Amino acid sequence: MTNSVNWGDLFGQVLQQLPITLFIFILSLFFALILGCLLATIRIKKVKVLSPIVRIYLSFIRSTPLILQLFLAYFALPQLLLFIQIDINHFSRLFFVILAFTLHTGAYLSEIIRAGYQSVDYSQIEAGLSVGLSYPRILVDIIIPQALRNSIPNLTTQVIELIKDTSLAFTIGIIDMMGQVKLIIGNNYGLGMLEVYVVISIIYWIIALIIQTIFALINKRAQKPYRV
């Protein structure tokens, strides 16, 4: 990389891998939301046997680094499954990345969802039942609007954390935006590191700002009065 930096070209090179970064992000978030809702339901309903298992799982996720969880999913899980005659060694690296990010983010989302649910005063649920509303109707009309409104700040933070977490995908050989950055630096023998890292920082910053804007709009909509 020469002293005269072509910033447009540099942004273009890094953004070539934006689709794979967004693919990992969107799929991981989708499955993490499903997992988070499931885990939160188990905790809220205090399901016997499953609830203690979920608590242990959440404790493990909170107590270990994401990069370790990614390595366990990619290197250890296939070896463990071989003991029960299940071979997933041929699975795509994307599968393991999305699996690790889903398990990690889903754990945190479950706590956000549970806290949002518990933030709704139970007297409002009782009021809904007293006027003949079904529980699904109460869930949609009373619980979810308030829980969403109360959870938006934490949800915003966690979603931004996930987009930043995608930068770890390159550690198992996936060429996402961060992987592309490593390739650019490697191809230029370490020259121009400052410029490349500035570029990737700006890109992640812009993505985070977009996420913040989306959740701000959701929050504005959620602030509208709700009716039982």
C-alpha cells in the first residue's frame, strides 16, 4: 500500500465482504430470538428439569468468552458428536459460526425478554383476565407492547454486540469484513494497517448507527398508548 491512500478503493475492498457479514448477523439474530424466547419461557414458567438446565447454560455462556464458545462449536462439538456416530465435520464453517453466535446471543436475549416480561405489572394481566380476555390476547395487547418498550435499550445494545461479534468469524477461516481486512494487510506485508483499521472502524460504526436508528423508530412507535 502506497503513501497515497485510495480511500474509495479501500472501502470498496472491505465492503465486498459486507454481504457475508450481514448474512451471519441476520441468521444468527433470527435463530437467537427464537432460542431466547424459548429459554425465557422455560424460566418464566419454571418448567421442571428444564429450568435448572437453562440456568446452568446461561451461567456458562455468561462466564466464558465468545471466542472460546466459537472454538468449542467448531473444534470440539464435531468430535463429541462422533461418539454417538454423528459426523458433522463436513458441515460448512458458516454453520458453526451461526451456531456459536446463536447460542451466545440467544442466552443474553432470553434474559432481556424475561426481564421485559416481568416488568409488566401482573395486576394488568389480572385486569385483562377479569374482563374476559384470553391469555394470547393479553400477551399481544398488554404484555408484548410494554415488555418491548421496556426492553428496547437492552435489545439495542445486544444487537449491536452481535454485529461486532461477527468480526470473530475470521478466526475459523471465514472471509467476512474483518477477514478481508486481514487479507488486505497480509497482501501488503503489514503496510497501511492504520488506514485499513480506520476503514473497518467507520463501517462498523455506520452499521451500529443504522441499528440504533431502527430501534429508536421502534421505540417511538412503542411509546404510543396501548389499550386493553
